[in-house]
Amino acid sequence: MRGEFENQVAVVTGGNRGIGKAVAWELAREGADAALVARDRVALQAAADEISRGTERRILPFQIDLTDNEQIRRGVQAIGEACGRIDILVNGAAPVGRGTELRSSTESEEEVLEEFTVKTVGYLRMTRAVVPYMKRQGSGRIVNLGGLAAVTAGRLSATIRNVSVTALTKTLGNELGPFGITVNAIHPGIVATERFAERFAEIARRQGRTIEEHQQQLAEATAIRRMVTPQDIAHVVAFLASPRAAAICGETIVVNGGAGSTIRY
């Protein structure tokens, strides 16, 4: 898809680290300028500088708290003024994971509400803010990053927020498709981000293994026999954001390396 995003502007929330940063890299490599959105100003600036140097594209950092609707409104307005247009929105911001242990009745209401507000409500607010730009242009691509907690019972907050991302994606796709705007979602499985060791170190310790041994076990549980990387997710995002995916709208794609034996329809 080399050069398919020339003269386009992508907004990537959670673009300062992990999957979001990999997505910003991929879109910039393919010719897009990008606005990175997150709360951590220092990490944002570092990511923007790194991607800009590596791709020679215009990469701008915007510090926005997705729990604050007014910040989102002002922030997207600033992006529009700085960049002139918005062609792609990748909603990837999420609260830092609180672990992988199974919890439901012991999880506080505050945790559930915070994660729902940052992810699902934040995605909705960002979409509402960018859609006027896309409607004026007669086209746009929105990609929402969810998670496989949507289809498994476990941490209540993770399940609620990711089920909601799926429902939000289909609803928005039906609404915005007639304007040339597609909305799709990706459910990543376990991804080898920079936070992998931090999240899974305790599990590995309880099982009497190193983090490397735990990672190898997870890799062997996939059909492709390796861990999914942020770059793997970024490639799928880039496809969904491209003209080649114009007929895909309101869908959710699982990217987990073929782990498990569940058949999804």
C-alpha cells in the first residue's frame, strides 16, 4: 500500500506507546501525516519526534484527556486547524491494564466506570468530533481497537468496555456509511507490547517460570506459533484505513494469531 495515504491526516489516540504508536508509524510510512493523542505530554512528544525523524512526515502531539469532553472538542478543533483535514481516526487509547486476574464482584464501580469512560465513551466523543471533517470531505475511515475480553468472562471492566466497542462500531458504521465513512474494529489478543513483561511477570512467577518461558507458552498456543506484535495489528489497521477496505463497514476482526479453537460467525 506504499503511498496510499499521501496527503491524508490520521488521528491516533493512545499514539504515544504500544499498538497506537505502531499504528502511527505504519500510517506515516505509507505517507500520512499524523496527530498523536494521549495524556502523557513527555511520551507524546518523544513518540512524535521519533516517528517524524523516521518517516519525514509531519507528526504532531496533542495532549488530550479522553475523559473530558471539552478537552476532546478543543483538541480536535486544534488538530483540524493545524492539519487542515482529518481522514483517519484510530481509537486506541485505553486505561493502563490492571492485570489479568479474574475479577467481577470484587472490582469496584469506579474501576468499571473509569475504563468505560476512557475507552467506549472516549471513542464515541472522538468520533463525534472528527465526523464533521470527514463528512465535508465525503470520506473517512474510523478504526476502533477493542480486545478479546469482549468474548470471554473475566475482568468485568474489560469485558464491558470491549463489548461496548463492538456495539458502538456496528451502530456508527450503519449511521456513517452513507457519508462515505467506514467504521470497523479490531480485537487484538495478547500482544507483545513493551508492557507485556510488566503485565505477565506475576503470572510467570506463580508458575515458576521466567517471563521468556511464559511468552513462549503463549506463542505456542497460537496457530502461527509466535506472539502477535504491535506491527501485526498496525498492518490490519492500515488495510482497514485504506481504499481497499471500502466495502468493509461495521465489522470486528480478531487478530490473535489463531489462538484457541472458537469458531466465530
